[in-house]
Amino acid sequence: MMAEDRWVEELIARLPLEKKIAQMITVEVGGSYVPDDDPRWERWIGHVRDLGVGGVVFYGGTPRDVARVTNRLQAEADVPLLVSADFECGPGQQVAGATEFPADMALAPVGSDELAARVGEIGGREGRAMGVHLTYSPVADFTPRAENPAESVRTFGGDMDLLGRMIRAFVRGYHAGGMLTTAKHFPGRGDVTRMPGRPLFQQIDKPAAQVEEQEFRAFRHAIDAGVDVVMTEHIAVPSVTGGSDLPASVEGRLVTVWLRERLGFTGIISSDDLWYDHVVERFGKDEVAVKAIQAGHDVILKPKDAFTAAARILEAVRSGEIAETRIDDSVRRILACKASRGLHVTRAVDETAVGAIVGTSAHRAVAGELADRSMTILKNDGVLPTSAALLRNAVNINIQKAENDPSPAALASKLTTAFPSLRSFDLRPDTDSTVHERARQAAQAGELVIFSLFVPRDRMGDAAPLRERDLALIAEIVKTKPGRTIAIAYGNPHLITRMGGVAAFVVGYGEKGWFGNQAVYFDSFIRLLQGTVKPEGRLPVRVSKEYPIGTGIRL
């Protein structure tokens, strides 16, 4: 027996039932600086030392703060913790100062296995330097329908073969960097609709054969790629579960029958967050944890109250609702993953080495490379490349969906630095008509008009929710400036369906936060205007009949 296997079996034999159950629970902690006398430490250490949870998932902080928090919590733990985080777009998605990449969808337009693996390896190296072992990525959701881009740029898109290649390369890279990976959100969140009568829950409303060919096939790609964890979501699939409206979080026919048995996944199955109010209201804050285990989950992620959830699971085992062997099977998988990362030997990280690894200029350069290469030109009537003469008298009109979005101002500042004579205008939800008029007059006097679009889709709603009065202004400017208008969509390619009259339309794949590094595209777009980059992007999702998968103009 290998040392790792011996460590696992010795722990299973040593741990009392209560502590084995706690190994199946992952709780949330903060990665930001917290003073020693802050009550949050008492709560976190209570979870780790007293309850004995198996894992923590962190949010926020700086690289050294995260390393300090993970080291301190590891020192309090009897069994090493499995530390996880959402690194869909790299560690910078959660950690200020770490490398943040554009969204997963940015990898697909380039289609480079080498670049996708490089992105993953950087994320893995930076994560391990901070004491993180598991990323809740890649997103394996499939986006087949133009009218329902439910997860936007979080997915790799709607080309199944390309999705499979990108997942394999991404996983290979993270493994090379030393981290474990998670495919989510099973059974698939790329084409969901609201559940009738339960609008806060979602369903996949398709025939069984179509679900198998689309959603399940995407997850089979992830399983074949070697993902270590699959995370389920609060999504029902009536067509493959005998008409059940139960979500995967509590539906054994999805978790055990489909994921474990038919798709053949042998790794860890984790729930998504169980603290959501609508989940607690429907299933009970502690009962949902029992139901999740009965359905086939190994990890209970973020229950409303970890202590009372653990107590209810213990009661369920003692009453025969859950077999203790079932607990042992899950704990064995969890401990094996910990051993695979060497946690049975070393659990602390060197805090002094963080600065040499996390957020380095070399890593940030790869984020910029991905942005440059992934930009996708959907239309170009001769305005790109742009002449210096046009740029000397250019106007930028930011159109933003959210009132307090800071990104348009940040872009305007960068554009003005690059092109000092450029004027910018912001069209927000509450913008006064006088601003529209000033933008119109400036556009008429300018030689080139740029429309910078900060308009994400309405989830499970309008894919291109542009305001009518903004569209009217765009149409007027386009009519009077033929061949002199460029639109750049920061995340949403579907906007071209409502403003196809522009001379050029460019897409970057970042919408901030969970939806990727948006600001990195500001520099890429400026370089495109200056003629110093030549984007390679090919559209990875179907937008319309006119703009199918694979659309992309090379300069």
C-alpha cells in the first residue's frame, strides 16, 4: 500500500463518525486581512478546529492575506483542509493583485490548446502559492441557443468539439500547476429556463435525447479530461428523471444514476451552495444536507449552519437514513484528493514566496495576450485598420446597462490617454436627453465614432437589451457617418443583432467579476485602433443566422 493510501485508511479508521461527517462539509471564509481579535476568526476556527470541517472556500483578499489565512486555518485543523476558490478567470477573480484572465469563453475564439493550458497552469501555480488546492472551474455548461445565452461568457460556447478541447487543455494546465479542478454546473446551466411555479429554480426543458447529446456530452468531455470534482446545481431535468422537478442538488437520478453510473464519474461530487433562501425554504436548512448525501453528493458546500447540518447528518446515519459506509466512501474520496496534493506531508505555504509567483508581469502578459488574440471582429466595412487621421477627431459613446458601472469611466480615461483629442459621453439608464443631444452633436462633428457597449444579456431574457432611445441615437449617427462607426462589445456578441448598421463590430469576452477580466480588453481595443495587434478570434457561440459559430474577420 502506498503512503498516501495508508494515510487515508488510517484516518478513516481513527476518525469518529462525527469528524468523518464534518470532512464532507465545506464552509466559507474571507481572504482579506482580519485582525486577531475579529469575531470572524472565532467562527472560522470553530468550524475548523471544533467541528472539523474538511474544506474551506475563500473570497476576497490579497495574495499574502490569503496565504496568511490559509496557513492559520491549516494550523488549527486536525486533518488538513482542502482549500478551494472560484478561479474561473484565474486567481485575480477573487484575489486583488493576482492574475485575472478574460472569461473562459475567450479561450474558445483562439482555439489554442497551448494557450488554454498555459492559462490553467498560471492559475494553478498562483493558487498553490497562496495555499489553495481546488478551483471551482472550468464551467462545462454548453450554450446551444442564440436566444438563450444563459451563462454568457462563463461558458466555452456552443461548439461541442471546441468545448471539449478547451476543457481538456484547461484541466491539464491546472493539474500541471498543482491544483485540482471542478466541472460545473451539472446537469448544465447553459440553456436553462425558469421552472413553472418555482421561478427561483431552473430546469432543462428538453427531450432526454437532446439533453444527453448536449448537456451530458459536455460533462462527459470534462470527465474524460480528468476533472477531480463535479459540482451540481439547483437545476431539474424532468425528461431524464421520470418527470421529477427535484434539482440535482437532491435528485439521486441525476447524481447517482446519471453522473456516477452512466457517465462514469468516480471523483468527488459536490453540491453548489446550500444556503440560498429558496433552497432552504423548499428543503429545510439542515434537511437539504441529508437529501444531498442521499442523492449521492460527497461534499456539502456552504450549508446555512454547518454545526446543525452536521448534527442532522449524524442523526440520519444513526437512524439508518444514511449508511455509515456511504459516509466512509465519500470521506475516502476527499482524503485521497488531499493526499494527491501532498497535504498529508505539508499543509503550510511559504508566505515569503508569494510575491515571486502571484500576479507577476509575465503572468499578466499572458492575460493581455489572451485578450489581444481573442478579440473577434464580426463585421468590418473598411474602417479597420483605423487611420491616424480619423483617430485625431474621434468621439467615444459609452452605453451602459447598469447605472453605477465604473468601467465606462475607466475606458474613457484610457482612450483619452491614447488619443488626447478624443471626447467621451456616457449614456446611462437615467441619462438626461441633453447628454444624448451633446453626444449627437459631437458625433456629427467628429470623423470617427466609437460605441463602447457595456450591456450584458438579461439572464434567461433578452440577449441584447439595448434601450430604444440609445438605438435611435446609434441609427442616426450610423446614417450620417457611413463607414466611420465602430462598436466594441465588452462581453456580449449578441448586441450586433440590434446594431448591424455600424461599419465595424468587435467583441471582447469579459464582463467583470464572475464573467472575466473586462479592463484588459480596454488596452487590447486601443492596440487594435492603433494597428499594433491583429485579433484571431472566431465566434464560439451562435448569435444569428448571419453570425454563426466560426464568424471572425482577420485583418
